[in-house]
Amino acid sequence: QVQLVESGGGLVQAGDSLRLSCAVSGRTLSTLVMSWFRQAPGKEREFVAAISRSGGIKYYVESAKGRFTILKDNAKNTVFLQMNSLKPEDTAVYYCAAVYRPLKSSSYSTYSSGSEYDCWGQGTLVTVSS
């Protein structure tokens, strides 16, 4: 059974940086597609970033491009989301998610679809003040 535990959220000011972590247990990271999603108050869950099993494919939502980076450390079985130049609109609960089944494709639409994911963490709150 795959378990995901996020950490690293907090209260920061606009322009600051945060690094979120997602510790994975139950499977090795190299067998998982991993993503970050977020949900702001009163809004639907939104895809943020994804990384393939090999690490060779990365996808980002448009609003995160150039500011966020998804990384993974296979030795630590941990996925990270490095967030720079944070904005108030980045305020949300951030969730990591994992896929251990084969995906039907390696397209952005597949990787960004929450319904494709088998396992979710409990979330970590990021609050960005203006």
C-alpha cells in the first residue's frame, strides 16, 4: 500500500519561496508517476505539476511555469515541489498524488487528470500574504 505524507507548507509573503516535500512509502519512487495538485478555498482541485517514473517527463500548469519545479530524490523516496516567486493566488492546500498502474498515455491531459491517480496525501497548507 502506497502512503504519501506532505510537509513544508506554511505562511509566507508574496515573492518568497517554499519547498514542499512528499515522502513516499510502500513502493519505490521509480515505479510511480507523481504529481502535485492544489485546492484553494471555494475552488476546485487544480493540477500543478507532474513527473514521470523516469523523471524524463515533467508537466506544469501554465501559472506555475517558470516559478515552480518538481523534483524527486529516488534515494530518499521523496518528491519535492520547489515554489519560487510565490503569489497570493498560490494560496491553497497542496496535495501530492501517485499512480502505480500503467497510464493510458504520457500526455499532459493524462498526467493532469486527478482521476488517473491511485493514492493521495493528506495535504499541506500554503498561505501567501500580499
